[in-house]
Amino acid sequence: MAQFRRTEHPAAQWFGSAGLGLFVHWGISSVHGGIDLSWGMMADTPWDATLCNQNKITPREYAALADRFDPSRYDPLRWLEAARRAGFRYAVMTAKHHDGFTMWPSQAGDFGVRTNVGGRDLVAPFVQACRRVGLKVGLYYSPPDWHINRAYMSFHYGSADQARYPGRPHYGLDHEVVGSIPDAPAEHVGAYHACVRTQVEELLTRFGSLDILWFDGPPAVMGIDEIRRLQPGIVVNPRMHGAGDYLTPECEMPAARPEGWWELCEILPEGSGWGYQRGAPYRSVGWLLSRLARVRAWGGNYLINVGPGPDGELPEQYYDRMEELEVWMQHSGRSLFGVDSLPLADACSLPLTTTSDTWYIHVLPSHAGRVKVRVPRLPRSVALLRTGDVVEWALKRSEGPEAGQGKLVFEIPADLRTPLDDVVAVRF
């Protein structure tokens, strides 16, 4: 691939300040309700080792879930209307995960809605619903395909890396120990790559204009330039090609602020897994806002994941969280959207976003006591954004090279604190 350059297309520039996106991981694993999407067939994954494989089934059992997948109550418009009211700007749904099950009736491959759900297209209603409510449209696609490649891979995590996992045996389709994994013949590799290429082309040409293509691994069978010829205004992540329009850290804030566009993806339900987990409690809106504020203070986007059940419905907990978030956005959303981040990283230990004349200090639920913020000049007002209440403050002026600046000190009264992000607006 030639020297990569981030997209400069005018239709793609929305992404840099989008702020908040909804990630939807959905597929046949939801039929089980106790395993993760795709990873539910991979034994001994280290991130959920404490579960001792109780959240695992064999690949053969996993594939059989497709016969019982019946999304009879699938209504993405309801999901996305709630998200839009709560401040979301874009949404990304799994069109195909590592398990190889295509959520649209692809003509490539033999595993998906074309063969198992009577040809019903589950991607098109999502795309149409995004457009109807005004959300940018994103599709997730996994080039790694554990169905196509099932005869040439191990289903025991790490067994191919004996340096890190010495002595770990390979597992087959029934999690039986197998002595070795055969190399895929050239004709199989060629057919696999052709399948991936055809499926990507279908996504790029079947659903009209797309805003994001969210890859999750190689092979890079289609170059970014080719993708942009089919979808000139699309934004592409780096996980297929090794380079993309933005960075995608997962479930952990970067150690330092990334350069350029970036997006943190995390999971709203508690537990281990991106897909539907029956009965999993959803994290609080206070938790969500704490993460979102930190991401926005570094100029990033936050992509928060939920998983519909096998009938296509999201739990009522999702709608409860969206309603609570909607209320918060009505009084404090201006502190997260249409804002900049402060170049002075040490101005405050709390997340801080800015406009031309206002600093928004995000006093998170975990913070107690006084807040100290280094400011360049005397503020005109300091007030709680939610209520407009004036917050008492003092300014300790600096001496020496920073003369004229000072440290603003304030504390929100206890009776005005909430379990959410209490934003204080400092106007200059």
C-alpha cells in the first residue's frame, strides 16, 4: 500500500468531532445467551479465565445456533431513536463477525441469513433506520472467518503461539485435542480471499452511502483506495490494513493522548463479552459519562457497545440508560459536543473541554472535595451547568514566569452533587 493519508473528503470530516457512537454486536451467539459473539467457541481466552470455560461451547455447537436464530422482533428504529435522543451521532453494527455468519444475504460463502434465516436482510433495516433518525451509518466487518477456515485453525486460544503458551494443545471442532493443524492449501486461501473481497464489495455497493467501515483484522484483500473509489466519503479504521483514518483503542484509555482522529470502544453491559449476555446488568450512566468525558477531553470519540437478544430486541435496561442520558444531555451536553480540548494537559486533573470563552470542568462521581484548575486570567463567572447555580471560588495568583495566571479553586456544595458528571462552566 502506498503512503497512507487520512481522508480529506468533505463528507468524512464529521468524524473528527462526532463524540459519541453506538456499537451493536449481534449474531447467532445471542441464541445461547451465555457466550460471547465468536469468542464463545474459543477455549481458554485469557480475558475471562476466571470463568473456567463455563462461557464456552464447541465450534460445532456454536454453528448449530444458526438453525435457531429467529430475529422476529428486530426493530433497529427503536434502538436508534433512543440513541439519537441521548446524544449519539453515529452507529456501527456487526455485518459479519469472526464466526463467519453474514447478517445480509451475501452471495459469497455458505453461512449466514441467506442459508439460515430465509434470505432475510438484517443489515438493510439498520442502515435505513440510521438514515431515518439522522445517525451516521457504520458497518463492522471481520475479514478473519473462523467458519471458512475451520479446518485450518485451532479453537484453543494461543495454541499456535508456543513461545507464549508452551505445551498448549490444538483443539478441533469438538474441542478435542488434535496433534497438528494442517496448512491451508493455496486454492483454499485463494477462495477465502475471494470470498472476503466479494463480501466487502457487497457491503460497499448494496446499501447506498456508508459513513464508516469498521474492520477487525486481515487479510487486506481490498486496498483503501479501492474502497474509497466505491465510497468516496467513507471513514475506514486501521484494523484491516494496518493504517486507517483513525485509531481504535479497545476497552482501555490510551496512556497518552493519541494524535489525530481516534475512538475508544467499550462495553456498556457488565461481564465478559461484546455480544448478548442474558441477564447482564448495564453499567450506570455515571460510569458512561465518566468515560465519555475523559475521551472528549482528549478530542476522541466514544463507541459504546450493546448486544441485542436472539429476537432482535435490546433489554429494557438499554432504554432506561438512554432516557437518563437524554436528560443529562439536555442540560450539560454542550460540554461534550462542539468543544475543543485544552492543550495544557496539566491544567486540571479532571476532564476539561473548552469553547472560545468557556471551560467546562467535568467533576466526575469519583471526585470528592475541592477542584483546582490552572487558568490564564480572572474568570467572569463559575456556575454549575445543570442548574445555573453560582459556585463559590477563589483565585490564587501565580508569581514568576506565570504571573498573570492563577489557580482557580472551588468545590460544588454537597447538596448539588449527583451520581453523574457534574459540569462546572468557567466563563472568561
